[in-house]
Amino acid sequence: MSLFADLTSSVNAVRPGRTTMPSIDVPMLVAATALMLFGLLMVYSASIALADGPRYESYGRYYFVIRHGLFALMGVLAALFAASIPMKVWRKFAIPLFLFALLLLVVVLIPGVGREVNGARRWLSLGLINFQPSELMKVAVLLYAADYTVRKQEYMQSFMRGFLPMAFALALVGIVLLLEPDLGAFMVIVAIAVGILFIGGINGKLFSILLSILVGSFLLLIWLSPWRRERLFVYLDPWNPENAYGSAYQLSHSLIALGRGEWFGVGLGASVEKLHYLPEAHTDFIVAVIGEELGFVGVACLIGLFVFLIWRGFEIGRQAIAMERIFNGLVAQGVALWFGVQSFINIGVCMGLLPTKGLTLPMVSYGGSGIVMNCVAMALLFRVDYENRNMMRGKRT
């Protein structure tokens, strides 16, 4: 039975004596919709002035918001399709999807095939749109890690059979992503996989070893890469004149924007920093524009919506695990981890709490593949919740 087809009948036509619980989490749907609509509004506000500059003068004022709206629509359609597929089918295709996503990450690196922007080769050109395989990999690793944890449950205390296979899979993904390079996406993917392994009951010592290896690897990558090392040091002192006009330029202007916003902001559409002072204002640094235009209150409400979605994700996962649907529960909590980690990094970077890292804000920032995959992730969460509710009613899904 389809999730969305069942929604209207279950809400409006409930038999006497039966539960009135709807087939979908309405508050979560409202929160997710609010984030997407708010993102559309803020992408419009943050990008409308870009056409005044030489780089985007041929694009027109509404180029980015129209594209964002179209991708959001594609995301909704993809979400409807994803939500109609039972979780047992998703589990069946977890490994093939992971291998397919890994293949696409390799294809991106082929000269003449992958599209290069600012020295990074992360996109596949599909005519009018560019597809970013690393966004698909987030969904793929989410399903793969959940399936792996269930399949290897009896070996989660074993180094050879429980630890090494997943470590090897993550190493493969990491090598390919670092060749693009895309350290930000790799950090999120690792957080999803390691978080699911931890929730799934991996041996504490093995988990500590894996975490230590990953943290050490990230620090080594930063230290061996001069431009990453420079980002780390300038983040510690963004107001140094050399830094403010160099590698900390984005961060310093993000902090200026947030400072101008104060408590209630300067007003929607009245941001000054988006007028070609703050680069990537409609993507990685959209929180700075939100803070400038809507102030502390606006950012706090945004964070509140994410906290609610993340809490619901963990709660839905807990319910599924309690009903012995371990795969479903791990997928739901994996989505919560994904959104939690990525939103924390994005907001932390904009506020100067973390070194600058090119990650978008889920459901809000301008982006093609990102917004579509975010919608698919939310659809998986809704599907798990739907199956939980059906099981509570005694239905089989």
C-alpha cells in the first residue's frame, strides 16, 4: 500500500474503535516542508543580486531561484517514488546501489567525463543539469551501513569479520572522494557509516580504533595539504588583515553579516553582504544571509526545525528497533545523523566555530543533487515511520 495514498483515507475515514493515529508524521512533514519553502525564499533573497556582477550578468535575477525550485520539485517527485518502496526492497538493493554510487565516483575522475569547477572534479554533466555522485553516495552508504550492520550482527565484536570489511569499504570511498577532492562529503559519509555501526553495537574497542584512525587521517590530510592547513590556521584568527583579505575572506564577511543581524535582523531582502561581498552566499554561507536579514531569532528558528527533525529521526528509529525492524531503525537514525552532522558543520562554519568547509545546509541551500538526495533521505524516514505505524495497527508492510 502506498504511503501517500493511505494518508488521506486513514486521517479522514477511521473506523469506530480503531486508532485515530494518521499514517504519516504530520508535524515532521510540516517541518520538512517549512525548511524547503524557507530555503526557496532565502535562495531567492541571497542570489537576486548576483546578476549585477560580471560573473553572472547573463544569468538573470531569477536564474538560481528558478533552478532551485525545479530541483526541489524533482526532489519531491523522487521522494514520492522513494516513499512508495517498502524498506525490505531498499535493503535488497543496498549493496548494488552502493557499488553503483562508487562506480559513478570513479567515472567522475575520468578526464573529459567529469566536470571540473575551481579545480575540483565532482560533477557529471547530464545536459541541462550536473549530477554530483557524492550526494548519491550519502544515501547509498546509509542503506549499505544499515544492511551491513544487520547482516554482520553476530560478528560486530570481531575485528576480521565485523570491522575490516566496513573499514575497507570506507577507505575505497575515501580514496575516490579525496581525489576529486571532496573532504566535506567524505566527512559526512564517514559520520553516517560510523554512527550506524556504533548504534548497531560494534565492539567499543574496535569503534575507538576506527574513530582514532579516521580522526588521525583527517588531521594528516589537513596537515599535508597546504591550502587546507592554511584554512585551519586562518579560522583561528580571521580578523588578521592578511587573513581577512585572503583565506579568511568568506569567514570574516560571514561574521560581519551575522553581527549586522543582531537580534531581529535588518529585514528580509535587506542584506548588504550578499551584494558581492560574501562569496557563495546562496550555497555554503546561506546561514550568514539568514542571520543578517532575520537575526538571531531567524537562525534560532532554523536550528529549532533541524533539532525537531533530528529528534524525530532518532525516535522513529528507536521505535523500529523496539519492534525488531533493525534495518529500518538504523536507516532512520542514519538520516538523523546525516542531517545533524551536515547542518552542524555548515552552521558552525558560518559562525566561525569550525574551519571553512564547503558543505551546504540540507533542505535549505541552493543545490541540485543535494536537494534531491535530501528529499530522498526524508522519504526513507517517512517510509520507516509509515511501516512502524502500520505494524502498530497490525498491518503487514
